[in-house]
Amino acid sequence: MVRLVDIPTLLARHADGAFVLDVREPAEYVSGHVPGAVLAPMSRITSALGPVPRDRVVHVICQSGNRSRSMADLLTSLGYDAVSVEGGTAAWMAAGGPVVRGPLAA
């Protein structure tokens, strides 16, 4: 069973430096993401896990919370301490969380 975290909890944890893994596709990510979120698209997540820490909670986020549940489950099975963010980036934005927009860093 995937553990879930709500937006108020993520907002508080983000302020304390939480690790956020965004599993959306690049075009979605550049249209607006949680500041500091690391992009690891669901379509190629297993090849993008290099920067994902094993020694802290990984907050997995997508647009609405569906993909993040699947990917948090996968990461948990791989030994990561992963939680899925309920409501995803849409809920983060609706709650007034800070957002970064723009091109991917080279």
C-alpha cells in the first residue's frame, strides 16, 4: 500500500528541504513544477534514479496524483522511502505553493 502525503504536509516539508521527484513528462514539468523538484519522467523512471536519495523520504508528484501513486509504489519496491503527493502539482498550485516555470536546465 502506497503511503500518501497531503499538500499542507508537503508545503511544510518543502520549507524544510524535502526531496521532491516529479514523474511527469518534460513539457508538463516546464509548464510549472515545485521548486527544486527533480524530473524523472514515468516513461523512463528507472534510468533517471541517479539523484534520488535512499536515505530520506522521496515525495513523488505528478499532475493529479495518479502516476505518482504508481511510481511511489515502484520506488518502495526498489528500496526507497517513497510517498505519493495527493492531488499532485494541480493541488500544489491551487494551495498557493511556489511554482517554477521555464525551460529545462541544460
